[in-house]
Amino acid sequence: MIRAICLCLILFLSAPDAFARLRDDYVAQRLLLADLLDVRNSRYLEGAARSRFPKSERKLHLLPWLQRDPLAMVYARARTWTYTVKPDDTLYRIARRYGTTVEFIEQLNRLKGGRVKPGQALLITDQVFTLEINKTLNRLYFKAGDVVIKVYPVSTGKSSQQTPVGTFFIQSRYPFPAWFHKGVVVAAASADNYLGSRWLGFNKPQFGIHGTIFPELIGQSVSKGCIRMKNEDVEELYDLIPVGTIVVITKL
């Protein structure tokens, strides 16, 4: 123990610059983490990001037989029941409990403002969705059970190795995502942020489904590995896809 302490003292006295660099690196890492936390916490309040990606006015309704949109099938197939809001409930807690999203509950019940009151009756669904992505065709298949609800064009990796093949699940969901790129945090409002208006992250780090600032390239193999979608498409998908949703990526 004494020898170890002496060795540390010798190293400290003989290499003060090295210790200073280590200290500075540690401080820089702490500041970076603080920046990331600030970006994450301000994500929902970033007016510039919202103005950059305005929300579509189109909403789905509860009368699917009057709709031509394929997503109306979601409502036609969704098994729903009535849930009575408890005193400590929030939409987030309810959505997490039943494996759905706040946005889906809001659309099912035509809610505005994201607030609920104790005793309020809500339509709830546990509809299970899956996503299948074909790298060869650059298509994403949004499915409810064995039924394909809608097909979206996507972009995948430039090379066949960049977009991983296999079965994954959605681990994170962020609107207006910040982009951590080459040691720099690119804010959602920045024109240099490649992630577009939504992020659906996989359980494989640094991979996910996101929007884009290059919609003209959708349908081509041009990404660094992630699945790119048009912003309006990924926003539509985001509202229905909860954490835990299975994603299957294939070559054929």
C-alpha cells in the first residue's frame, strides 16, 4: 500500500502535465454530460425545433370505414376497453402500463393538452405492432399481427454491412432529437442536425429509425446505418410505436 502511494506521489511530481490533462478531460466529460442533459430536458420546449418541423394538422379519427388512409385499419383492428383514470394517473403512466403511447391514447380519445382527471373514462388499447425493414427494397412494413397496415419508403446503409440484420426492439423514443456527432451536440433546431423530427432508438446502440433533412434521398441506400424516413412518415409511426416494439431487419 505504502509503495503504491509513493509511486503515485512520484508520478504526480514527475508528470504534472499528464495529471492536468486527465483532470481537464474529466471536467470536459462532465460538461458534455451536462450539455446532453440540458438538451434532453429542453427537447420538449424548443420552439425553434417545433417551428422547423411543424406538426401535421391531419389526425386520424374513430370512423375507419369513412377513411381511405391505411392507418385507419389500426383503429378498426385495435381491441379497446374503457379505463377509469385513478388519482395518481398520468397519460404517460397509463400508456406505459398498457404498452402503448401517449399519442395513441390522445388520438383514440380526441384529447388535447395531454391532461386527464380522476374518474375520467378513456379508451385504451393493447394493440401489438411490429416493424419489418427490407434493406434490399428499402421499405418498412408497419404490421398489426400478420396484417401489413402500411408500407413506407426508407433509406438504409450505403453498404450491406452498415445496417445490421436481425431482430431488435425499440428502446427509446424522442421528439426533436439532439444529435451527438463527433463529440459535438447538434441541437434539434440546427440545420446541421441530420436526425429530423423524431427518433426511435434500437436496443443496439447508435442505431434507430429517424427523420431526415434529405427527403429526396429516401428510398436509396445512403445512410451510415440507421433507417431514415420522411419526417411526416416517422411522425406518423412515432405516434403509434411504443418502447418494446419488435423490429426485424432483413436483406430479402
